[in-house]
Amino acid sequence: MEYKLGELVEQVTETNSELNFGLNDIVGVTIDKKIIPTIANLKETDLKKFVIVSPNDFIYNPRTHGKKIGLGYNNTDRKYIATWNNNTFRIKAEKRNTILSDYLYLYFNREIWDKEACFNSWGSSTVVFSWNSFCSMRINLPDIEEQKKIVREYQVILNSKNIIEKENTILESLAYTIYTETIENCTEWLEINLGISTKISAGGDNPSDTVLEKTEKCKIPVYSNGVTADGLFGYTSKAKINEESITISARGTIGFTALRMHPYTPIVRLISIIPNDNNIIEFLYMHFKYLKYDDDGSVQQQATKPYFEAMNINIPKNVVKFKNKIRPILNLIENNKQKCKLLEKILSLRLSTI
């Protein structure tokens, strides 16, 4: 059955007038549809005007850049507060047998919803998705039992992904322990110069055939110096790097390090390091992963190819022993990442059917 959102939801008007909630209770929203602690400096702000966000309440930011809407859902049992500049809303009491809050949240997570919402946003310098425009949007609802089924199916897949990600966190910690113990216990070292012992290159222009989604023709990953999704930018038809290598972001978030086990193409200030001796790649990866970079005070930090070529690094003389310990762990981490990518696609497909 089709409804307007305004028939199903209502704005929350309860404010923090008694100051029962403080600075640690303030939340904002992201375009990934998450509620997060606010990063704004609100120490001098009157918190009495902030709106209380109760369990099962939603928040959305009416300001948009024309691509995605910042929105979040309080699926916890805790109350928060949000600035009055956001719109906080909940399902009307008389409609709770018509639509589930969890189902509505999944509905907002669909890519098509962002496109429709942005299409209905207005403004010049500041584009706004007004409350009236929000309420005018239409939603087709299955019956409540079908909604429950969809939510359960989605949650099972999401839980599987979360379990794998937690496993990777444990594996990352184990790898770090092995690395630090190796450093503490090693008595014989070899000093290498990166410019001599490795091939170093900087990423170039984005290939003209790059696409966002993998296709039969374009299935080679394109990596930039970004952090999100391990720097994955898209896919192209031809790899520039075919050997196992290490990539390091050289601008913005300097030092983000990844071990690339498959062919790829680097772009946009991404440094690639290919050891002449593959036995040292795991140790170099861990070295750069946990290396602290100096802040040179510039407006926009960057590291260069000569910067890395001039580096001298100590490698354990028996580095093969380290390799044999840590490589199975790194392989398992990589396999888990691939599983998570597959589950993300399945989640996206499930959302597209809503």
C-alpha cells in the first residue's frame, strides 16, 4: 500500500529544557546513515534548545550537497540530543502496526532514496531538503509480517559481516603482537636502503576507462590515496602494478598503508613500493603500517617518491622466519575482506528489492 511519509511519521518536539543531557550526549548524522558523536565545538551553545532523540527516533540533516542526505536512526536503548537545525522524527503511535522503525531505516539506506530526496531538495548556495518535501515523499509498504521478514534477513547478513570484521580486528592485533615481539627479540639486523632494495613509484592520472562498479572488461582495482574502502576508487581494464606491493597514501591522510596482493592501478599521490626480495614485503608492510610520520607544519602534508627512496630501514636478518609466522594471518585478513565485500553487495541487493 502506498503512503506519504507525512502520514506515517511526526516531528519530535521534546527539548532538553531541563538540561538532563549534556555535551557528551550530543549526536550528529552521516551520509552513511549513522548517528555519531558530534565533532562541532558546542561548549558555548545553549543546550536547552536541543531536541531529545529517544530510542527508535530518526534524525536527518536538511542541508545537502546534492548527492546524499545525512540521516541516522537511534536503534539503541539510550537517549541523545541533537541540534534543532536537524529534523528529528519518529513513527506515529497509531502507525506502528503499519510500518516498523527498522524497516523504515532500511528504506532510507537505499541509494535510490538519496537520489529522490536530493531531487526534491531546493536552494542555490545551500541546498535544503525541507520537512515538507520529506513528508511529501511516497513509500510503498508490504504488510507488517513481510517487513519483519525483510528486516530479519538483512540483519542476519549484517551480523555475519560484523562477525568477520571483528575477527579481522583480532587478527590485526595478533599480527601487531608478532611484529613487536620480533623487533624486541631480534639481535641481528640488516640495514637496507629503500631506493636500492625496492622499486618505488607514484600513482598517476585516473585511467579514462575507470568505472565505479566492476565489469567483465574493467575488473582491475584502481586505488587512490583515500582511506575509505582501503582506497578503492573504481575499476579499470589494465593494471599498472602486477607484483605484490605496498601502497602508502602520500597526501591528505599520510601513511595509510595497504598490502596489495593482486594487480592494480595506483592514482592520485599513492606511493607503490615493490621489494626486490619478496621475503621482506611483510616486514616492510608492518613497518610502514605503524610508522609515525612527522608533521612538517605545511598546509597540506605530502610525502614524495624521493622521501621514501632516501629511507634506510633495519630488517631482521632471519626475516623469513617472520614471514612464515605472519603471512598466514595476512592472507586470512585479506580473505575476510573479500568476504565482507561480497556481503556488502548482498546487502545492497537486498535493499534494492525494498
